[in-house]
Amino acid sequence: MASRSTGRQNNASGSTGGAGSAKPGPYRGPKPGGSGRPSGKPRPGRPASSRPGAKPGEKRVGGPRPGGRRDAPAVKSGANKSDSKKFRPRKGQSGKIFAQERGERRAEQHYRGPHRPRRPRAAPVDRLDVHDPNGVRLQKLMAQAGVASRRVCEQMIEEGRVVVDGQPVTELGVRVDPAKATVQVDGITIQTDESKVYYAFNKPEGVLATMEDPEGRPCITDYLDPNKRERIFHVGRLDVATEGLLLLTNDGELANRLMHPSYEVPKKYLVQVRGPMEHGVGAEMKKGIRLEDGVARVDEFRLVDSTPGHLLVEVTIHSGRNRIVRRLFDAVGHPVEKLVRTEMGPVRIGSQKQGTVRNLSKVEIGQLLAAVEL
């Protein structure tokens, strides 16, 4: 018994057993007031050999580990939401993390967010005569006029398709005065002055082509919106019995050029006459027929429909003389039964109902201005 206790004491006292075989000191159990397990209750499943100085088969007595550290309790998933943010991948890095988990390698890519490549610095636009510092940007003015979206208008400017007051503009920073500048896109003038209005009126039969009538007969004003304050007038005339397209505007220069014979703006009519019609009448009207005020002719003549006793003919004429279509058909022996104007230049009556007034589109206005070189 003495030898066994002596050996235990020698083993516990740290006596040297050989070179390089330092042995730890004795285990003295938990300190008073410690938070370890009570003495005599070993930790279940913990072999004694896991600590220095323990004999085989000996179980470790409860208490804190050497150094005073304890096992930290496991934190449940989602217990602290702030901890989960630490493990979220940065923008653009999720694909890289997943690739690493699959054993792949990806080149380093730094996410810089959505951006548009910067344009090269443009030349100063102050050198251009058409530039007005207090005006509106040219691409914005074009977009408001209905040419295209602002981005497409910018491309048109850079491609050299836009002309301002006769000067080609390729810089995007140019500003112009909408009330003074004349802007053309592909040779077509766009309307930039918002104070000018353009309407298409489908005149019914029996309505006077005038804004007012002292005798109280139906006129154009009866079909206009009374809330609109623009002072407008009609372009040309249609007699009382003629139906169809009549342009209304407050643009005096456009109206004068549309009615001037030198610009030869074509007008198309549907004419109903008595039939049958002799062969060669169309060629005769194209060649020209002498009337009391001179020779008159049609530009186009086409037979549209034929019914017993009636013919429907389509003619195109650029002359603006009074009742010229009716007088031409009277001269060839086919008096007009019904007359409808369907087109005037690029503007068509289409499916517009009789007695209605509509705004011309931006495209129609531009084509109309181009037809009279404005």
C-alpha cells in the first residue's frame, strides 16, 4: 500500500522521469465559488485520458477546463439576426461563392452597379449661330414635337440628319428658341411653335365654308369647340353642296402657300356622275379642257365603281379655281351629282365622321409644311 501511494505522489508531484518528458502538476479540483460541475460527478462520456496526467480508465472530475475557459453554448440558427448579415455575400459575389463550392475557379470581378458608358466630351456649342442659351435643348424639342423618343432624337442629331435654320447640327448641347427656330429632320420641317394649331374638318353637305354667316345658316363655327379661344380660319373653300376635307389653322403663311397655285398642292376628289361615260373622256380631261377662265386639266383620272346609270370617278387636281371640278365635268357632258374632297396634300379624311374636327398629327403637320417648302 505504501509503495502504491508513494508512486501516486511521485507521479503527481511532477518528478522528472526522463529527458523531455515534463509532466503537468496535480489537478486540485474546482475552486470555491466556481461554476464547474460538483466534485464526484464526472462529465458523462468524457475519457480521463483527454487531460494531461490522467491514468487509463480514470474519468475526469467536473470543473472548468485548465485556463478558466468554458464551452460556449451553441447559438440557435436565427437567434441573432445581425449575425446572419455577416455571412451574406456581397453584390456580384454569390456566383463566385457557389462556383468555389463546386470546385470551380472564376476570375475576380468587382461589381460596379448598373451604369451607362460615358460619352466623350463634346465640343462647345457656343460657337454655333443657332445656339440660344435661354432656349430648349434640341433633342427635347424634337421629342415634344412627336418626331421620336429623346434617345432616338439624339442619335438623329449625331448622324447629321437635323438642320436648324439651314445649318446642320451634330452636337447634343444645342439649345434653340421654339418660337423662332426652323428645325428640319430629313428635310421635313417640324412644328415647334405651340401657339399654332392645325385641324381637319369633314364638312357635311349644306354647310357654308365660312366662319360666320349673317343670315344664320350653318357654318364652320357651329362645329368648333366653344371653349377654345384660338382665332382660326379655313384654308380654301368648298361650295355648299360639296362635302369632305377642309383644313383649319391660325398659321397664315401655311394657308397662303397652300392656296397659291405655284406650289401645286394636289387635292383628290370622289365624283359621282351620270353614266355611262364614253371612252377617252379621262384622257381628254388630262390633256386639258378650255373653260371661260382658261384651260383646266386633271392630274389623275380613275374609274372607281360603276352602277346602272351612275359612275364613281376619282380625280386629282392641283388647281384652286372656284368650282373647277364641277365645271370640268359639265364641259364633258357629265354633270356632277355628288362631290367629296378626300385628300389635300398629305392629309386624308380617312374614316373621320362627317361634322367632326380633329387635330392633325405631328407627322401630317411636318409633311404639310414640307409640301409648301416651309
